[in-house]
Amino acid sequence: MKIIFATHNQNKVEELKQIVPSKYSLLSLNDIGCIKEIKETGSTLEENAQIKADYVRFKYGLDCFSDDSGLEIDALGGAPGVYSARYAGDQKNNDANIEKIWKELKGIKNPRAIFRSVIYVHLNQKKICFQGKVEGNIIYEKLGLEGFGYDPIFIPKGYKKTFAELGNTTKNKISHRALAIIQLVKLLERT
């Protein structure tokens, strides 16, 4: 079974290919010839995920899913949240985003954070939304070489290493996106 992941982000595609069973063929927007950058104009992760999935469903008529994920830091009132990818500007620079967070936290000790992922699905004429989240803390140095985005500064609750240090095998079992995708896989298994 083929299902379209409404993203151009190859890091996300590769991450999900390690989670989704191989009997499902996961295709990205690039694979279906969609070169348009779908604007994330929503004010919530849920709205952005729906915008992307709706675009693919209505433009191409294909079953698809999309995700929007964000890092929500308590001490920053939930920021960067829906603006996580472009927190320091539209250039979507991971290092600049991290530097901005550190500057705004002003050295607050062990700031609590939640990584949250929303998956919006169009499948067999139905619309379904899933969410995964993982609690943790922000650290003030980048540790680890795997992962992307905020992975080097986020230590999930119950662990002593960042997502980037834990590696993809562990991260893909406990991350916010993995928890949401597991729900998607269960849905696919029932269809």
C-alpha cells in the first residue's frame, strides 16, 4: 500500500521510513512531483497539519498524511510551538533557532519542555488526527550527532541523553513523532 507523506523534509521521511513497516510504501511530495512549498499559515500544529494534508488530498486525490511538530517550553509560554522550524526567521536555521531559545531562557535551570507532533490523515474518504508527545528538559549545550532540529538540546524524561545522543533506534521508539506514527500504523493495519 502506498501512502503519501505531505512533506519535502527528507529528514522526516527517512525517520518515518525507519518506523513504518516496509509493507507500506511511504512517498514524499517530491515523489509525486509536488514541488510547491505548502504554506503553514495555521496558528496551531493541528491547523498546519490539516492544511498540508488537505492540499495533497484535494489537488492530487491521494490518500495522505502530514505532520506538524513543535517544541513547547513552559518557561517561554509554550514557545516556540507552532513556529519551531522558523523560530529565528524564515530561513529555518536549526542553530539560530537553538541560540534564540537559549537567549530567551536566560539560563533558567532545567527548563521543562514538551515535544509534540500532530498527524493529520486522509484515508478512505475519512479524516483522522493523531497526536504524540514526550516530556523532557532543555539543556544549554548541543550533545549528540544524530537527529535534527532541537534533538541535540532535548533530554526526554526518564533518560540522561539528548535525542541526538540516543540515536535513531531509541528515538524512533519514544519520540513524539514515533508515538503519533504508531497510531497511524495501527489505523493502516485496520484498513
